[in-house]
Amino acid sequence: MFMPHLLKNTPGCPKANWTWLDCIDLKEDQGLEFDEYEDCEFCGQEKIRYVHELKHTDWPHVIRVGRICAARYTTVSPAELEKHEAILKNRSQRRQRFPMLKSWKMSTKGNHHIDYLDHHILVVKKSNGFGIKIDNKWGTITFSSERDAMLKAYDVVVKRAAAGKNA
């Protein structure tokens, strides 16, 4: 069946020499759920969690495709694309396991705390939810669950570590 909205069927759309830009995990990076995942702009493959962004000098915008189309239309090997996706999968799994780490301790006041990536994280039960303190700085957001607070603290600490900051 001919589907004109797909780039592979679009006249003038380049079929080779695209440049790979990045791989994005729609669940972790954009907070989307399975039913919100994107379809490949080139072939129409549905529900792609790991989206590869490509650009071409003869095309007006960046496109978002799955791994197979990224391998087909760029010079990046399928193994290299799988490696990028594996990094994102591992990152997601580390994040999901963070609230269950055995190194979380309970303070005498009944609050969970942990030292992680050279930062001290404290999750405190408040009357309206949970708050976080990283090192000596309180966050301004209240979370509905302790797990949500722990995940946000993880995101902040990992982002700081990646940026090389000790703030």
C-alpha cells in the first residue's frame, strides 16, 4: 500500500548520505509511555522508544527514525547504533534500580538518605508529600511519592556528575 506521508515515498527526499546526530530514549528523556512513542518517519515502523535523529544537507529538517532506517540511510553501522541504544537502556535500568539500592539508609527521624556520586541525598516526608535535599541544598518541588523524589534526586545528581559539577 502506498503511504505518501512516509519519507521513503516522498519525492525529493534523499535516500542516502544522512548524518546521524543522536539517539533519544523517549521514555527516560521525554517521559513518554508506550502508547506515546513515535513512528519512524522513513518507513512507518510504529512505537519506537529509541529514536535516532538524522539530518541531510538536501532536506529542510531533522528527521526521527528507528535503528534499522538509521543504519540503512547513514554510514553508521548497525552495531554502533545498537551500542548507542544499549547505553540508553543501561542508563534507564540504573535509574529504575536507584530507589531500591541497598545503600539507602534510614535516619533517626525516619527519612531515607544515601551517598551517591559524591553527593549526599536526603528524602524527607512532608505533610503534603516528599522533598529532597542534595548536599546542603533543599529542592523546591514536593513529590507525591518517595520513589518519585528519589528518581528526581538521581536525575539531578547524575546530571551534575556528567557536567563535572560538584554543586
